[in-house]
Amino acid sequence: GGINVAKLKNRKVYVLRRKLGVVFQDFKLLPKLTAYENVAFVLEMFGYDKNEIRKKTLKALDLVGLKEKVKSYPHELSGGEQQRVSIARALVNDPDIILADEPTGALDSNTSVQIMELLKEVSKTKLVIMVTHNDAIKNMADRVIKLRDGMIRKNIVNDVKVPAMELDW
């Protein structure tokens, strides 16, 4: 997105953060906030007005199929529902890139497929970069890069093997 992260000053990190949505393996929901409040929190931190927060938050929760759970607290939600709140929170600010760290790691296989289908739908309009150890979901990706010890071991784009290369850390 035109930002050289190697030269980014700490005081300008917020510029990059506004372009990213992050989905954590363990959801990172605030336990004393409802689903609505967890998603709205991002927009509050970015200084959106109350009406815009409401509109964007409800839209994000509806997108992940949780509009009816706006008043539910994390402990009242299943693991899949908590992960969908996490995805709504990552999407609410309309970021350019979604980073997903093991988004299906804490979920059962059926819920994992639902989350992957949701992320696949999101990838139609956003760049989704996901880290996973789950080989069963690799068929849902457009591109799979297998890493081991900082090296690309297998690089597949649309079923075509691409030569491996060393990563420049």
C-alpha cells in the first residue's frame, strides 16, 4: 500500500494499522463487552462518530451472520460465533488487508469450514493472508506457500507449482 514498513517510525504505525484487519487464533475479544461493543471499539479508537459506528458495526456483524447476537457477551457465544465477531472486528474499518493467524485453530471441523468459507468470500474484495497448520483447508486457498525454517518449501498458485525461494527476513 505504498508504506515501507522497514522505515516506518513508531509514531506512524497507526497509519499502517488502519489498513490492516487482524483475526487472532484465540479471538482476543474483550470479555466485559458485547459482540456489538467489541466490534464498535475499533471505530471508537479511530474517532468515528456515533451514527457511523452504529451503521458500520451492524453491517459488519450482519456480514458474518451475527446481527442477532449484538447484545451477547463472549462467554455467551460458541467458539465459531466468537471467531465471527473477531472477523467482523477485523473488517469493520474496511481495511485493505486481513491478517488471520490460525483462524480455525480453536474450532471444530464444521465451524472451521464455515470460517474458511467466510474468509474466502472476504478474499473476493480484500487481500487475506492466513497462517495455518490445517492442511484440510488448503484447497480453499488461491495460493498456498509452505514454510519451514524460514524457507519456502512449496509454493502453489492455482494448482501450478512455483519455484521455491529463500525468504528475505
